[in-house]
Amino acid sequence: VLIHVADVSDIYNLEQSSSDFMNIDTSVLEVLENAAVGRGLSRYDLPLGPLHLLPPTALKSLALTTRKTLVSNTDASNNSALVPNRCVTIWAYIDERDGRVIDFGLERTLISQPVALTFDEATSLLDKTFEKGTSSFKLSSILKLVGRNLELWSHHNKLVNKFARNREKRLSTKSVETKFRRTKGHRLVDAALNLYSSTVSR
């Protein structure tokens, strides 16, 4: 399993940055950095919704450049289609027998534009069967394989980690109390973020 998170280190290294962050007042960046350090990590299991390291506006401007479909944009005049995404990536080999992480690593990477999906779109791709050879079939197959491996890992993690069990209880309580519909898409993203956090903290 590969999990990519946008690499935002440029905003804290202005001397080497070639981005628009060169024009930002450094005092603003200090505020952002202090807020991130104070929070330590993003939280996705709180009753009122996620608490991110950075404010929503900053997150949106630093997000990965995505595309809406699987059809590549080959128009050379569209510069956004030619710019790769800088990421911090974890890779993990998951034992398909019991969900244990056999090996993992953390790297800085460059990736192409990923396909942007809503939670409902991801859930639909996980639930439905598509005609072989179509772009939806390809994406559905990838999501189902990743989802199966993440589900195996999540099950193993809850068996050996009391914090993971408590987190699952909080999320279940939140779903009941707020009538929040936790779809397969939500659960897949939750598991991916948990795996990312788990491996990074080792």
C-alpha cells in the first residue's frame, strides 16, 4: 500500500523554495508552524469533525493537484497538467494472512495528478461492478484491493492496540449521536490515515 500526503515543507524553507510562498510574510509562517507544532498531528476522530495541523484555507492551497477523470490531459498549454505533486509517502507491505505490517518505509516522492473522488464516489466504486476494460473498472479494482488490505491491517491493529479500539468506539458513537453516515469511502480513508500515522510514529 502506498499513501501519499502533500509535502508542505517548502513553506518553512523559504531560501530553497521556488513557490509563491516566497512572497509570504515570515511571521505568518511562524504562526502556522507554531499552530502545527502545538497540535502535533491531525485528528479525524473528534465529535465535531477533523482538527487539522493547518487552517482549512492553508490546507486547500497546499493540497495535491488532482484531475477529475482517468483521462490524462495531454494539452501542453495546460501547465497544471505538467506539474508533479511533491509528497511525503509511506509504503507498507501488509501480510494478507493476518494484516500485520511486514515492512514499511517513508520517502519524499513526486507523483502525477491523482484522480479526485468524493466519499460517495469512492463508496460507489467499492460497492458496484463495472465492465472490464473501462476506467471505472480499473479504479474500482484498485480501490477494492487497497480497501481489502487496509481492512486486514485495521482488524489486526484493533486486536493489538487499545488506542485503536478506543478510537473505533469514539467514531461509532459519533456516527450514532450525530447521525453521520460513515460510508465505505470514509472507512477506507480513516484506515489509510491510521496506517500512515502508525508507521510514521514508529
